[in-house]
Amino acid sequence: MAEAETTKERLEWAIAVCRERGLRRTRAMEELLLALIAADRPRTLAELCGLESLSEQCDKATVYRLLGRLQEKGVIRRLGLHERAAYYAFAYPGEHFDYLVCTDCGKIEALDLECPVETLEKEVMNRTGFSGLYHELEFFGSCPQCVG
Amino acid sequence: MAEAETTKERLEWAIAVCRERGLRRTRAMEELLLALIAADRPRTLAELCGLESLSEQCDKATVYRLLGRLQEKGVIRRLGLHERAAYYAFAYPGEHFDYLVCTDCGKIEALDLECPVETLEKEVMNRTGFSGLYHELEFFGSCPQCVG
DNA sequence: GTACCTGCAAAACCTTTGCAGCATC
DNA sequence: GATGCTGCAAAGGTTTTGCAGGTAC
């Protein structure tokens, strides 16, 4: 992930937004945000709970509810990525990643693309009357290792 | 859904592909394909099983396994769409839809966009070595009814 | 002190699989 | 007739909720 901002700046931004919007600052919140900031790709609830920093610190239900609150406040984003489980990624303003997923081994990579979809968003808004649009773009295929 | 091809043509195409690739032609397969061809947006397993034509005809497990086989043979496509459940859509050659999802009421619309992402697919293949690429693009936002 | 957050536990959901019988080829 | 498909039933995994107690403000 491009480090235009440091971990500390990201964390402080996220916590500030959350506090402004009525959430309390807790240890679990900080640990979860740090885990998501450190991640180079979206993570599932199970993956996040598997991390030592979090599993020693809080319950799965807590992480689950935190993810919901953080998403609601707009500091993280929930993604589908074609799997049964939901994936979550840190959402720093102005940063947007699309993803590349191997349909064989499940590997997920973030793509820092010059994404032409942003232009489309406006068109879709005009055409459909939807507001607050954002998009999710994923590429699926077989990675070189899986093709052999 | 734009009806460049009739239901019958679509059905026959799908069944021909399936038979070529080793699947048997069954009543359940036909009903399921017809349901997906008739759908104006992707459907979940539960939705499909709720249809009279299917529920009276076959079990949920059968539909589930059929969806897997049909996807494997390439006549339908499995989508994420941000929900817990997987969505399935008919995949006629040369047709590709992107989707618009209301984050408030869950409404899903198919968008027949001039999609600039196809160009990106080649770039991503070259850059990453992935093969057999396809993409999934979804827009999320609030529909006019939900904004009120 | 109050309102929110956390942990533990259980429920709810969707997906996935085993196995015996039936249909297709 | 052999192989694959179907139904029923049960298991597996992830998500979601209730409630009592603890914590941030």
C-alpha cells in the first residue's frame, strides 16, 4: 500500500472521525484500526480475530460490532470479493483500490489503477438519481502460480 | 435485460454448452436456466428456490449443486454484490452487465454501461501475469426513494 | 453517574456434503 | 446398465443478537 500518510496519521484521522461521530475511543477500536491500516489487502472478520494483537485483546463479537460501526462512520469499507465472508479495508480519503483475485488459490492483491470508473460514477448518478455513489471493482482470474 | 436473443435461443445455447461439457439435460436444469434467463437482475439461491417453478420441481440442494455446475461450465456467473448471499446471473456470450445497488433498501439494478474496464483487463493481465481475467463492477449508493 | 462498549453464549443464516434411490444417456 | 443427478437430512462456517457487567466520558 502506498504510504502517502504514516500509520500514525491514518490512525489519528480515523479516531478523530469516529469521535466526531459519536463513537468512544477504546483499546479494541485502536487495535482494530491499526490492524486494518497495516493490512496490504482487505481482511475478513476471522482473519482479523486471528491476529494476536486483536485476539488477545477482544472477542469476535466485539470486532464484528466494531467493524459495523467503523464502516457506518466511513473510516473503513466493506467489500464482497466473491467469497463467503465479507472483507474489510481501511478507507483513507482520496485513496481507492481495486482488487485482483485468483479464482484458484484465493490470493487477493490490491491494484493501484488509474481507474476510469470514477467518470462513470457521475454518469450513473445523473442517469439513475442515486446519490452518494461509490464503486467496487474486482478482477478475477488465475494467478501465474496456479496456472503453472 | 436487452432481448437481443430470445429466451428460447438463450436456453438452447446454455443447454448445448452444458451437454458438450458433460452435463445431463434434466428438468431441474431447464427450469433453473429459464428462471435465470427471465430474471432482470442477479438472484440468490434462496430467491431461486422460492420461485414456484423451481420449488415445486426441486430441492434446494439440487439448485445449489446445479448453480455450481452451470457456473463451472460458464453459462452463468456468480456475483458478490456486497450481500451475505451469493448472486447468480445468466451469462450470454458478449453480454456483460455491471450493477447498481442501493445500500439502504438493497435494490439491485443491472446497468448496461459502455464499460471502460475491458481495456483495463488487458493491462492488468500484462502487468500481473494473471490469465482468464474477467471483472465485476458494482456501484453502491442511495436510491431516490430511500433519500426521499 | 450515564450511556456506550465488551464478553460470553446462543441463535439465525447460508452454504456444503453424505448417502440411498432415480433419471439420463 | 452405468454414471450422474436428485432429495432428504445433517454438518460446517459466518454472521447476528441478548444480556449482564465493565469502561469511556
